[in-house]
Amino acid sequence: MEEQSICRNCGTRSQGAYCHNCGQRTGIYRVSFKETFADLASGLFTLEAPIWRTTSALFRTPGKLFNEYLDGQRKKYYKPVAYFILWTALFLLVRSVLKFDPFKSVAADTTLNTDVSWLYEAGKFMSANINNFMFVFVFTLGGFLKLFFYKRYRLAEFVAISFYLLCVYTLINTLFQVYLKLSGAEPNFLPALLFGLYLALAIPAWLKGNMMLTSLKALIAFFLAFMFYLAISFALSIVIVLYL
């Protein structure tokens, strides 16, 4: 008979390599470098790992991803907040490596005029802290999706899905800043347009119903959420630059 062991995570007496209650390996002892890097490799490079499964589903079958996550299949996919932070960190890393500054081209015009220099400083502050202000976008998008599709899910559920959705927007912006750096082109709203197109396809795949109407409502919700996000973030940046 196979020897029983006590799970160090939940305390359940189990047989086999994994706890039948929580799923953790039973053969876990002191933390070692081997275990740490094995977990890292498993989490990043295994095709069935949550990070790759989530990324693939986000682009190929977003409706299925959102429905399964909200229906309780939480362990199958990367958690929305952690996933959002991961992509935001990648965006900041790429920007740091490229030394990309979207306000560099306007610096010469604004710094000479003391009447508007604070606007430039506020914009630069907003850009430097985009990782924090993106959380504003999550809640404005979740709020407007709830407003336009109020009968479908609770606000908390729309916010959770907004974390997933804005990972796509972050990825688009990450690739776009590489393009801007290499081409020397001026920043524009192409990432927002591409993300709007993604929403017009992803939201109907999730919420079903009339595709044209759902796409239109999703685009309006995105436009309003984007405007509110910019307004709130820039207003906060102005207050911080002028008074703090």
C-alpha cells in the first residue's frame, strides 16, 4: 500500500505525488534553488502553463476564457491582476531598454514657454507613472462595460475581465513603442484603434447576443472609458505637479 503523507499546504493526509484536496505536491520540503528554478521554468516555458494558456486564449478564444474564468475555472488561467501586472512590467522594461520618451519631441516647444511648461511636466509625470494610472483605465472600462451591459454581470466581474482586456492594450502599446523607436514616427492613437477593433470582436464573443449592437456598445464604452481615463490621469498629474 502506498505510504500516506501530510500536505504541508492544507494539512490533508494524502497518497501519491499530489494532495487530493489542494493539488500541491506532497514531496515538498525546504526551498531549494532546484525547486525555485524548476517552478519558474514550468510556469514560463511549459506550453500548458497558465501564462501561455491565458495568452493564447486571450487572442484566439477570449469569449471562452472570460466565461470559464467567471464560471469558476480559476486555476486553469493566470489570475487577471497578476497577469495585468506582468504585462505592465514588460511594457515598462521595454520602454526602459529603448529609452523611449513620448514627450521628447514636444519638449523644445513647451519648455520655452513658462505658461504651458506645467502641462508638459504633467504629461511627462503621467507617462512616467503609466503603470499606476493604467489601474484607472481598468476601473473606467469595467464601469462603462457594466453601464452598457448592466444585466449580465456584477461590477467586480466586469473589472476582473477588464484586467484581462487591458493586457491586450498593453501588449499593443509595447509593440507600438518599439515601432516608434525604430521608425522615428510620431506617437498617435493607432494602439487605441487596434484595441477598439479587438474589443469589437472579443466582447460579442463573450456576451453573445446581437453582434453588431454588442460591438457598437463595446466601442462606445471603450471610447468613454478611454476619455475618462485620460482626463482623470491627467488631472491627477496636474495636481501632483503643481501642488505636491
